[in-house]
Amino acid sequence: MTWLITGGAGYIGSHVVREMAVREAVVVLDDLSTGRPERLPQDVPLVVGSVLDGELLDRVLAEHAVTGIVHLAGKKQVAESVERPLYYYRENVDGLRVLLEAAAAAGVRRFLFSSSASVYGMPDVDLVTEETPCRPLSPYGETKLAGEWMVAAAGKACGMATASLRYFNVAGAASEELGDDGVFNLVPMVFERLTGDEAPRVFGADYPTPDGTCIRDYIHVADVASAHVETARRLVQDPAARLVLNVGTGRGASVTEMIDVILEVTGRTGVAPVIEARRPGDPARVVASVDAIRRELDWSARHDVRAMAESAWAGWCLKHGQPVST
């Protein structure tokens, strides 16, 4: 088997590549808008290009005899999607359509789609199951939900085994050089503030939660990668698979709890966070039910929030040229 991994030079993608390349032949397609080639193993071929380029896709699928696709390429900044919705629909929805057309024409029979818990919007439940109504709050979330629909419809029509994985809050790194370059998620946002000698910001401390701050399901990126490997294996074993699965831990941590762990890991326990106004659209609690993925794949997350913070901090320090210990 040969798997094409789109977006494989990115933060999550590079973890998936390294995990899958241990067992399968892998080729990466990435436009390098946010990806970095040095994240990839030397023996993994990299094709630089966009999933919007149908001719390139046809050539790659044929030349590498691709039999399965893991699609992680796409734009993922919620705020940017609000400012540039048509750009997000082009990159995330039309790009996926072109990729699915190429896959169908090439006879690819396995397709794994990178989705997101953003499809749920603001669920008013303790645990979010795959049956929780999807009401995305941003164009980004809308493109992910539309992508799930497209993947399912194409799979049914073209005889592809398909899966959509809804990630919750991804953090950490499997190794220092694979750390998250962005500063759009809580952990790197706190690192950025601390290394600039500024206090971390907490957006809202008056939510109906035990400490007043939002609760989220944080999952280690290495666990996300292992979930991809198990899902890919299932798609090989079951040609009729039609999976939609949450990828989380089933445990929530509040923003305050997460910041406390980060302050301890970074040696800045005396820093007091600054409380600011709530951000529009932030739900009080979003925690995954993981019963389905455990049942379907016999998979569960292995890392806790401290492991996420420690590994993410090591990667941040490597990138910024500072010692891990303080």
C-alpha cells in the first residue's frame, strides 16, 4: 500500500507521516504555505503543490501508485475564516472536491479526512458524541462539515472506504523539531506571552464551570497520529467502512488548569494570568465522548496534559533558541 498524505509537512501532518511511514509507503503533497520540509523523514518523497491542481494530483497518484489518501491539507484559522470566507471555501471545500475527483479517477479506495470538533459549534452537553447536532460557528467549521458530507457521498458513490476524524484541542509534540509553529492555540499562545515577559491572558472567568474558565479536551498530537494509523488500518480491512469519529481523551481541563501546568513546566509559577473579557462564540465546555473510537478501533489516548505541555515547551525552546530549563 502507498498512502498520499496531503499537508504532510505541517504540524499535525508531519506527526502522521512519521507514524505511518514506519509501516507503510508514504508520499507527501504540501504547498509549504505553513509546512516545513525538514519535518519529513529523508526517505519520504515530497511533492510541492496544491490539492487544487488536478493535473498534478493525477500525476502523483499514478506515479506513486497511491492506494489510500490521508487529507490534512487546508486552512484552519477560525478568525481568518470569518474575514476571508470565500478563500476558506476555495481552499478547504473546492480543494477537497478536486482531490476526491482525482482519487475516484485513479481508483483509490481508501480516504481519511481531517475534520475538526469545530463542526459542533457550541454544544450544550457534558460529553460531545458523534450524534451531537453539528452547528458550526465559523466558515472554517462549515468547510469541515461540508468536507465530511462530500467525503461520505463520494465514498458511497465511488466505492471508497472513508473516515472523518474530528480532532479536539491538539497540543504537544512527539519530538522537539516537530513542535507547533503557530500561535493560534492556547499552549503556544501562553508560551509567546511568557517569553515576551507578559502574563498569559484568560478570556473570560465567569463561565458556569468549577473555576469560571472554559473547559476543553486537550489531546497530544502523537495520540492524534496514532489514531490516523489505526483508522487507516481499519479502512484497509473494511472496504465498506463509513466512519465519523471524535479524537479526544474524554477528559476536560479548564483554561486555568492548563495554564497552571504550563507555568509549572516553564518555571514561572509566580506569574498571575490576566483576566480579560470573553471572546464571542467560546462555549463553556467542549469535551469529547470517545466511546465510538474505542469501540470501532480499540484506540484510546495515552498522554496527559503535562506531557503535552512539556513536549510543546521543548519544541518552542528549540525553535526560539532558549534553554528548556529556567
